[in-house]
Amino acid sequence: MSATNVWGKVVLYLKEHKKVALHVACGDITNAKLEDGKLIIRSSDDFLIDVLENGRKDIEAAIRWQGLELKFEVEKFESKAQKIEKDIKKAQNFFGSKLTFEE
């Protein structure tokens, strides 16, 4: 049993049970892991995290539908782009707003 397999079946369950918005939101998630009896989904997207939290009951039903007794967790992390943006803002605050960065 892999996290990818479990998550894929969750997405399939959502589609079959006509949970369209949740199915679409979950369809592109690839950052899943199984750890200590939990299915953990990691995301840096606040909107997606809210969708997952609001759809928690349906996702947990999809996990039980597979005959699994896993807890469902959502973890937020900062993406590289978010970290870079935060560092740029800190530098601009320190050096002044005229500071610019080019790629």
C-alpha cells in the first residue's frame, strides 16, 4: 500500500460520489505520504488547504471505503517561491522599497 495508491482511490471515490469541486481540487495533489497510521497531504496553497479541511468528512469516508483505518492530516509548508518572496520583502524592508531584484 502506497500513499499515491490510497490518494488515487480517494480521488476516484470523490468522483464516483459526485463531489465535483473536491474531486477537481484533489486531482492534482501529488504530495501524499503514509506515516504512523496517517495519510498526510502537504500543500503550500492556502486555498487548497481550506478545500481539504472543508472536505475532511468526504475524504475520511473515502479512506474508510478502502477498508483503511487511517487518520487524515493536512500539512502546510512554504514553497521555494514563497520563501524567496518572503526574503525579498525582508530585504526591501531593510534596504528600502527602491531595492529591486532581477532574474
